[in-house]
Amino acid sequence: MTPRDQAIDDDYRAALAAVRRAIERFAGCSNEERASLASDLSELEEMARKLETGRVEIVVFGEISTGKSALINALIGDAVSEVNVQGGWTKDVWHQSWSGAGYCVPGFADSQVVLVDTPGLNEVDGAGRAEIARAAAQRADLILFVTDSDLNETEYSALVELAASHKPILLILNKTDLYSRTELNALSEMFHGPRYAALVDQENILFCRADPKETEYVIESADGSTRSQWRKPSPDVESVRIRALEVLEREGKSLLALNGAMYAADKSDRMAALRIQMRERKAQSMVWSYAVVKSIAVAINPLPLVDVVGGSAVDVTMVVNLAKVYGIELTSKNARALVESILKAAGWVMLGEAVTSYASSFFKGLTLGHGTVLTALPQGAAAGYGSYIVGQAARYYFEHGASWGSESPKTVVTRILDTTEKESVLRRLKEEIKAKIRLNPYADGKTR
């Protein structure tokens, strides 16, 4: 084995390992997260099988009615794909083994080449189908971009997007039988011009006729009489077949390795971002819910000091449940310690809320609970705001793997305090308290 072949083998094994690691990375997700990421996980598992068997995927891409399905038929040599003259019949990604390609990935006895047909780019109500086609192209090892004329803006934009993936692209002008020689020369000059030079290698610009139209032939008999006959010429896709196999023979295994590694990285990043978004939404909702619960509980509790103690218990419970959102198990003792460290980091900034809370509680004691209605809004809102800050700081802590990262707790908490719209939070909490008081006939501290 040459050093180059050894390097390619090493890259291939590394790509397969990367895909497997990406799958394992999300094995510990919650059931809710796994349900949302099921499609991505399934696609990663399919990529792993693709690499394990040495399956090469050639995706045929383009607008409707450009002859994608006809090209597949012509390459395979059989009418395996229906061709509808109205166009737009391909509703989903469709795979067909190209057993006659004569290529297999070195080292894989059961390797196969698969041609993948995709929905057209510009079908009516076809935005979803275009996305399916792009997803198929993302998994592709080689792309056949089929057109039957100069590219319009939709096609050109798609080609630019595909070229950014740095995968080999064969740009194929189909239906050459519809053009005169002069027109074909003009198209050839245009495709080989500067507009396409940065997108497609010159040797990968090809012309073909996958499903030629019938042509009238004049047949002369021995006696000199003539008659006309309509015949369908044979497809001419040999240049496409030869060039596709040249690309595979030269760099097929490297293409699979590069594609697998890039696919694993892209999917892993996407899934991680989705999981972060899900956890962030759930955590934010939880923080607000506990802040409201604490503000109402403290506001309407007629007993002095009990509201303060109960409020502390709410914070600890909130932190324990926030940890679970991020897949972290936390004891009540450790949660209490985290709450205390956050409040300590907040320092003098949070002192005002504490003073309000204890002063209100003291006033309740002096009035034997009848001062609840007077203290409800300021004390409840102050308590809820404190929980909100604790929750936001705890969320940061868990997002960073139960760590403050390179920053100190004081730096993190200070930034949260600086960026939180305090008056807005207090106003919302007071509205929640008012709504609860209106619904609670005993909230004024009187008995009926």
C-alpha cells in the first residue's frame, strides 16, 4: 500500500469514527430531545452504514423537466425511472443502484454506486421538495447538475450553494438535440466563460441527450421511391458516464471520507444548536414560572418570616429542576449551596430586595398578618425578582457544564443584573400578583 493509499484509509476510518461519535454524543439526550432530534440521528446512522459498506451516492440535481430522470435511465440502460412530459413528478428522493457503473470503493467487496433522483427546484408549492433535494445533495459524494439551457437565477443560486460544499460537480447540458450547432457553440462558450469558472471545473462541463426526440428519416427504396419514418435516436450520455467514473476512480474513497467527516460535523453542530435552543426555552420558562410562584406565595402569605423561608425553598427546588433540564443530577444540599453562592455574588445589588422582603415580613408580624394586602406587591415582586436572577445565573452555570467557565460567579451575576430589565420584570410579577389577589378571596388577610 502506498503512503497516499494509507493516508486515504486513515481518513476514511477517521470519518467513520467521527460519525459514530456524533451519534454517541446525543445518546444521553432526554426523551423529549431525542424525539426532536430523531430525524437527524437517523440520518447520521444512515451515513454510518453508507461508510461501513462503501456506498457511493451520485445525486442528480436541477429544475423540473430538465431530464434528470431520463439521464438516470440512460446511464443505467433501462427505463427504471418514469419520465413524465409534464415535469415535476418526482415527489421524493429516489435511489437506484447503478450496478453497471463498474466501480467499487477499494477495500469494500459489496460497494455499490447509487444514483439519486431529486424533486425539481422550482416546482409549484415545491419549497419543501427543494429542501429535500438540497439535503440529498448534502449527503452526495458527486453531484450531477442537469439543465437544458443557460441557468436562470434559481438554478444559478442553487449551483453557487452547492459549489460552496466543495464537492465535485458535473454541470450537464441535456437535450442537445433541441439546439442547432451554432446554438450549441454559443452555449458551450457561455458555460466555459467567467460566470461559471469559479463554480465548476472546465472538464466537468458536459453535453448530452438523455431522451432524444423522435426524428424523421427519409428512406429511399431500390426503385427510387421514398417514404418517411419517425425514429427515436439512442441516448447519448457516454461523456457523463466516462467523466463520473474518472472522478470516482481518481478520488472516490477520499470523497466518501471527506463527505462523511463534513456531514458528521455539520449534523453534530446542528443538533447541538437545536438541543441548546430546546433547553434554553424550557429553562427560561421554568425560571419565570418559579419566579411567579415565589412572588405570589410570598405576597399572599399572612405569616411573618414563613414567607421568607418558603421562598428560599422555592429557589432550591427551581435550581434542582433546572439542573435536570441540562441532564445534571443535583442534590438539594448542593442546590442550596449554589443559590447561596449566587446571592453572595450579587452582593449589595440584591440587598435592596432582601431589605424589602424582611421589612415586609416584619410589618406582617406587627399587624398579625393584616398587613399582607399592603405589603403584597413590593414584597412579592422583590422576592420573585430575586428568584429570577438566581434562575438566570443557575441557567448559565448549567449551560457551561455545571461550571462558571473562565469567569467568576460575581462577573456572571453582575452581567446578568446589568442586562436584565429590572422594572419590566417587576412590573410583570406585580401583574401576576394582582391577578392572583383578585382571584383569592383570602388574600387580604381577612377571614370570611
